[in-house]
Amino acid sequence: MSEHRFILLDAGASRPTRVPLPPAMAVKAGTEDTEGRFSLLEVVVAQEIPRHVHHVSDECVYVLDGELAVEFDDRTHTVAAGQFVLLPHGVPHALRPAGPRPPRVLQISSPGGWECFLQDMIENRTQISRQGRLDPAPLNRIAARHQITYEEPGQPGPAQAAAPDSDSGSGSGSGSNGSGSTSETASGTGTSSGQRESA
């Protein structure tokens, strides 16, 4: 029954995750919480999220604080606090801080799964980063399980890459991505568990 899915989180709290996420990432509603319909995260975008495409999920970003640069379909937009952007699946995009401080955003993926991708990234962080930056080639081996493709130098753009087999894994990203959406948004570990209450 739907009342058993009621969740009330305290300020700053995050839903429990299989792998601890950095403090700059808080899962407010996970894929399991929404029966796969969407996932909602509060994220501080501390570094660039490379150009990539979600083959299945639409990504939504609402900026709470700061400014976010959004590269979408070869155009760059500056999204300020109070503004919203919808990034439909199938179109390459990239995200990065645009102001003097990292922006804080709400990130929604529909269908859900972005937090699952982030946890896989964190588990493999030593394999997917080089000199503090994401390495698209090893990252794509993980992203493929979540129907995401990152642009690799010298390779066809992510929009031209064939969508991975959806049976190879579950979930999808953002932002995010996403967010590379990710250990790419911030560093550190740890997550606080939220409260689940029945109405």
C-alpha cells in the first residue's frame, strides 16, 4: 500500500545507500523508494561532469545555490539559483560549476537509478579517475550497465554510440548524471540515514 512508502527526512539527512556517498551527495528519494519511477538527490557540483548521454533516463536539475554551466546539444547555458533545466535522454550534455563557489542542486532522474551509478563509481574510483579527473574509457565500462555513455577522445560522440543492452544492468543516470554525475561531483565519504515513517 502506498502509505507504507511515506518518507520524512530531517534537514541534511540522506536515504541509506549500499555504498557510503560523499557528504556533498544526499539521496532524498532512491530508486527503491519510488518503485523505480525516479530518484532525487541533492548534490554539490564541485567539478566538471564530462560530456555524456543518458540512453534511457531524462535528467532534471533545479539550482538551489550558485550557478551551473550546462552544455547541451553544443550550446552552453548558465543556470542560476531558482532556475530549472530538463535534459532529455538521448542528447549529449555536460555540467560544471559556473561561479566562484560550487552550485548546490536538486537532481532528478526518471526512471530512477542515478544513485546506483554513483555507488558503482565510488566502488571503482581508483580505476575510473586519472590525476583527479574522470577517465571516460574505464568509466564507460561501468556506465554501460546504467545505459550511459561518456564521450571518449577520438571516438564517436556519445549520441552516436549504440545504447547498451538494457539487460546488462539496472538503473540510469545524471546527471548525473552525472554528475558524472558521482564521485565526480565532490570528494569525501559518508552518508547519514534518514527516517522512514508510516502514515
